[in-house]
Amino acid sequence: MKNLTIRNLSKTYFDPYAGTNVTAVHDVSLDVRQGEFVSIVGPSGCGKTTILNMIAGFIPHTGGEILLDGRPVKGPGADRGVVFQSFALFPWRTVLENVAFGPKMRGVGKAEREKIAYEYLALAKLTEAAGRYPAELSGGMQQRVGVVRALANEPDVLLMDEPFASVDAQTRMTLQEELTRIWQEKRPTVIFITHDVGEAVFLGNRVVALSKGRVLEEIAIDLPRPRSWDALNDDPRFKELSGRVLQLVRSA
Amino acid sequence: MKPFFLNLWSHCVRLTARWPSIGSIAPFIPLVAGWWIVTELEVFPRAFLPGPVDVVRSFGSLVYTGILPEYLQDSMVRLAVGAFWGIALGVPLGMLVGLSQRAHTALWPLLLFFQAIGDIAWLPILVIWFGYGLITMTVVIVYTVIFPVVLNTVLGVRSIPITMHRAALSLGASRTRILWEVVLPGALPNIVTGLRNGLGYGWRALIATEIIVGTSGIGFLMFDARRAGSVVEILLGMIILGILWYIVDSWILAPIERATGQRWGLVTR
């Protein structure tokens, strides 16, 4: 089992303007089992993106440890796929080439990697857009490509950094429903960062509430799947869970 | 009268829509017409300002004797050689300076210093070192082309969002692979802009160099004509300079720009 274990993770950096050390992430511990969907929710500046960047290996951590499948994380790698808030698609590559990028880096041949890419594009109903450039797509479509590109590389963990924050509200709901459907189909391990409490509860098996760089509480989400907004909008259990998380995040 | 002009205008619009190249010739028609009228009225003596017909005739005879094609080829080859080395040296140097803070600290002041010593300011010393010949001319053109290419490449490399690097890394790309997969294509629109500027400056520097140290080429043609007092050939040389640059820019550089930066949405139309 490829579990992700985070123990006493912390991040301290020197602020040259204030002349002091600032602790952005404080003693965070978290266990994510293979196939689990964990949402991390908190207000801006609570350190959630910093945590994700440390797991991805983009920035070094200053305390504690991050273990993936028992091995410590050192720098970025293909075992941890990332979906960015700004999509970060390669503008000079078509949708197909973007999705085939990971397999290409692994040395998979052209025919084989395009087959993989088409398979994943079909999963997000993107087959028609395969030959187009990212700039020709809407924001929602671009982020579908972003998600599919990360998935097509079959990472052990999928790290999603507020991926739906920059699309409009209706598209966001569609993307959230599609993500739960794809997750049920492929069962990747997901860590999903968001400031949106409803989103965190809707998507996750578990919600980790974060504030000022500390974990406040972990809440198990026992809502049945498949989940849809039509069913959950008026669901009392959904309201109860969202209310609890919201209260936690706001009270801190 | 009014419907006549309206008809003429609509003809023009339809014609340029069908053959866009006519649209790029059209602005020159009143210019040439004005020139022609001024010379026909003999406002200035013919020897000082020959008319378009004289220039065309001179073009015909220079092509016939083979001088013009040969000189034209010489100039174009020099520009091409200069452009090749300017790109071959400038792009890697720009990528290095753009990516490495250490290289930036070490090289940026030098780049600015040498950029300020303009192309032909090097001519006196280059003539002493390499004499009147191809090496001197090539050095001047490479020198002129390389700075816009380097500076724009640096700008392009630095304008690539960090998330692009991160996305490539977490998809399994190695640091060296990223140079080819992310840095080069990401900086390409800026590199093309640099090349466009560089070749424009290079073209001018080439003509200046040919005038001073040349034994052939369009610049030499013009300077040689001055010695013979042939205003017709000087005018012809000037017109060729303009036309050639127009061709290089609109047939080679602009299509590259459309196929890269504009296609990718990195440059707004």
C-alpha cells in the first residue's frame, strides 16, 4: 500500500522585512491511505498551499518528515501529480500532447502514450478537444485537461491546489461532480486543498480543518457516493457536516 | 463624381481581400506617383533626382550585367551568416543568464557595457585586426544581432511562470529535459522578437559596414555609385534595402511569430 505519512511537518522561514522568523506550518501530522480522498480546508494564509508545495517537493520543509510509501520525499517527482490553480498547461502543446507529457517523460513510445492520453481524455469527455491548444479552451475545459494530465501519469498521490477556484460557479459544480465520478472510477489517492468548505465536504472522505498553520480537527465525511449537488444541496447530513467545518474554520 | 469614388473604393476593397499582397503594395502607389510627378515637372535637376523610370531602367541594366544579383547575394549571405551565429550564440547565452542567478550577476553588467559600444564603433579596431573583408563584416553583424537576441531571451526565460517548471518536474521531467520542453518554447515568442529587432539592426549595420570596408554588396554598390556620381544607382540601392527588409520581415519573421506565440495565445494579436 502506498500511503502518505506526514509527521510533525513544519515550515519556518526568515522574513527579511520584519527581521524575524515566521512559522507558516506548525507541527502538522496527517496519514493518507491509498485510495483516500482528503480535503484540506482553511482560510487564505493558513498554510495549506505551503503544505501542498512541501508534499510536492517544490519547497523544502524545515521540520518533521514526509514519507510516501515509507520513503522520504526529496524534491518534485512523478510519483506525486499536481493540479494547479492556474492550470499550468503548456501553451505550446496541444491538449493531447499535454496529457501525453508525463508518459513521454517516462520514455513511453508515441503511439502508446497517445493511446493512454486518449483514454484519459475520454474519461473527462475531452476527446474532441485533443488537437486544440490550451488558449483555445475555456477555463473549465483547461482545468479538466489539467486534472487529466496529472492522472494520465498515474501518480501515487494526486495533489490538487485549489484547482477550481478560478472558474465560474456553475462550471465549478460540474467539475466537482466530474471529479467525484472520476475518483470513483480510478480511485487515486487525492489531497485536495481548498478554502471552500462546501467543496471540501462534497468531495472528501475526510476533511482536515486548518488554521494558522495548525490542524484543528479531522472530520470523517460519511456521505454516500456517487455524490451530486442535486442530491446534496438539501441533504441534512451534508448541511450538518458543512456547518461543523465552517464553525471550526471560523472560530479559530 | 461621388458614385465613381465609391465604386473605385469598393473595387479596391474587393481586390485587396482577394490578393492581400496588393494591400501591402497600395500604400506605395501615391508615394511613387508623387515622386514621378515631381521629377516630370523637373522641380530639381534630373541628375540630382532621377525619376522612377530611370531607376527601373538602371535596375534592368544592373541585373543584365550580373552586378546586382551578385551584390544582392553577397549581402544576403552575410546577413544569414550573421543571423545564424547570432542565434547559435545568443539563445544559449540568454537561457543561461535567464535561468542562473549567478550567471546573471556575473554577465549582465558586461552585456550592458558591450551593448552600448554600438556595432560600427567596433569597425576601426576590427579593420586593424582583420582587415577589409568578410571576417570584419561577420563580426559586426553577429555583434549587432546577438544583443537583442540575448536580452529578449533573458526576458522570455524569466517571464515563464514558475508553475510551468513545477508542472513539468512533477510530471517526471528532468532539469535538462525542461530546457527543451519548457524554457525554450516558453521563451520562443521573445526570442523571435529579439531576432526581429536584431536582424533589423544587423541589416543596417551590414550596409554601413559595406559602405566603409566593403568590396561588394548593396552598401558597396551605393557608395561606389556616389563616387561615380550616379544618383540613380544610389536611389536603387535604397529602394532595394527597403524591399528586402520588407520581404524578410513579412515572409519569414512574421509567419514564425504567427505560428508560435500567437497560435499559443502567448502574444496578443
